[in-house]
Amino acid sequence: MSQEPELVARRERPSPYSARPEPSNLADILERVLDKGIIIAGDIRVNLLDIELLTVKIRLLIVSVDKAAEMGIDWWKNDPMLSTSAQEVAEENRRLRERIEELESGAGEPGDE
Amino acid sequence: MSESGVYLYAVSRGLHADDVDGLVGLQGDPVRVLDGHGLSAVVGDVGLDEFGDEGLRRNLEDLAWLEQVARQHDAVVRGVARRGVLAPMRLATVFLNDDSVVERLGEWGSALQRALDRVEGRSEWSVKVYVSLEEIEAEGRAAAHSRPAGGGAGAAYLQRRRSQITQREDALGAASELGDSIYTRLAHSVAASRRLPPQDRRLTGHEGTMVLNAAYLVGHDDEATWTSTVDAIVAERPQARVELQGPWPPYSFATVEDV
């Protein structure tokens, strides 16, 4: 069944869903929990669009530093190239936010306060 | 302690309270199950100082915080995936109280049920393909050398320069075709597949160039066939180094986007 195992690097097998909390590399986890997963607007409204923005920032980050471990807080703010892109993203973010508010004002109630 | 909110990790169905026994939430509290509208919400309590509007805005920009939350979110999702079908939520889906979560289950009920139907009995597998562009280029060079070069020294130089550039382009083309062909071959054998953007080696530390980063949705009963299909495809393509990982929770496939 598992002939020629040296051809394919396998991790996490044979036990399904390893009980260890960190079976995958950070890139694997971030691209799934930030970029995938079902979006249901919670009561905390900030999260959705900020996460869209964050996903883009993560992409920028990935091409801008050598190692995830070297990242600090505000990692893009001090880089003029990234800040410019981040501003464009923020602009797009604001347009999306307005659009969503528009849609929501037509649809269901936003829950309690 | 500030006001607390309710963090939604994933939605499942038919979960019992003891299915989440031992799962620890983002701030160390136990994970709970909320039932409503035929669905089970996997939730945990979080402080709104950290997970409220202000807190999230601040914390999402702190990569150490983000990494820790992402890993813990993933750990809870994996823990639940061992117990049954589930649809993971996007990171940081936060409600003010339990009632609000249940109300939202009602609003999204049929879409969530369809998402769960799509992934029930199936898991996500990651296939990454790496190549060495230098190796592919060297193969191209070896092939080019066997061709005779005409003309004088200047012409030969120009031809050499031109062919160096061509070889790099050819290598890139061959590498990307290799990724495409593996993706397509594997896609035919499974329920669903998605391509994700290739990861950068500066974050992952991998060697070579990643020409494919794909996710496949594979039935639990088809896993033996699946892995031998991957083995067969790998054996046909010695230039490719293939990394197969799984089974994972169906992050890339439990979606409501087509609703």
C-alpha cells in the first residue's frame, strides 16, 4: 500500500488529525484560517474586513521578510513600499465596508448591542 | 476581566457535550457546544478586551498574537474534526452572547447544512509540488549542446546568450506545466479540488520552487486509492518533489460562497 515512501514526503500519517496542535507550518495554517473558512458576520463587526485586509498584509509580509520568527509588531508600518500598498488596500477596504453596510441595511437585523 | 464574548470556531451537527471534552479555547477556557436549528456550534468564551472591536483591530496587527490565535483555532477545529463533520469558521468570528450565535445558526441554517453535506465523510489533503529550476535548466542545456552551432565566434556568443535566456524561460514554462499537469491529474480522481497561491520559501523554509499548492477533498473510504494515485503520478515525474499532507479538516471546501 505505502510502497516507495521516499518519493512522497508524508507528514501526519497514519494517525488522522494528529492530536498535536501544530502539525502544519504557519503558512499552511494562516492561509486556511485567514483565507478560508466560512464567513458569518459576528456581532463584533470589525473582524471581517480587517481580516480581508490582514490576508493581503500577510501576503505582503511573506515577500518582504526572511523569516516569520523575525517579525515584530507593526512589521509593515515602517516600510514605505508596504505602507503604500496597505493604503490602497485600506481604500478598497473602506469601499467594501460601505457596500456591506448597504447590503445589510437592506437585509437582516445586525443582532443586539 | 472585561466583558466576555463568544468565539465561534466551527459548526457541526449532532455533537454531544463530551465530544469537545479536553479541548481548550483561545484563552484557556473549555470549549462548549451550543445546539440550535439542527446544528451544533463549537464555541468558547473570550474577553472583549482582546476580541472586541478595539482589541481585534490592535491584535490582528501583532503577528505573535495572530500566530498563537491561528494555531489554537486550528487545534480546536482539528479536535472537533476527529468527532464528526464540521465547517470551520473564519478566524475571529465573535458574538456578544450564546443567543446571538444560535440566532445566526438559524439565519444561515440551510447554507451551513449544505456546506456540511459537501464535506461529510471527506477530508482535505494538501499536495505541494517543488522543482529545482536549475536542474530543469541544466537538462535544457544538455539538450541544446547536442545541437550544432553555425557561424563565427560572435554569432556563437550571441546564440549562447540568447539560449541562456531562453533556457530560463523554458525552465519556468516547464515547471509551471508540471504543476498544472499534476493538479489536473489528481483533480480527476477526487470530489473537489482548489489551487492555493504558492507559498514563499522565506516563510516556509522549503527548498526549490513551489509550482503547485493545492487542496483536494478526498472521501475517507478513498484514502488508499488516493495515496496510490499520488504515488503513481510522482513516479512518472522524477523532476518533481511532491509533499502530501493530510487528512486535514476541510478548510478549503466547507464554504457557503456559492449560495
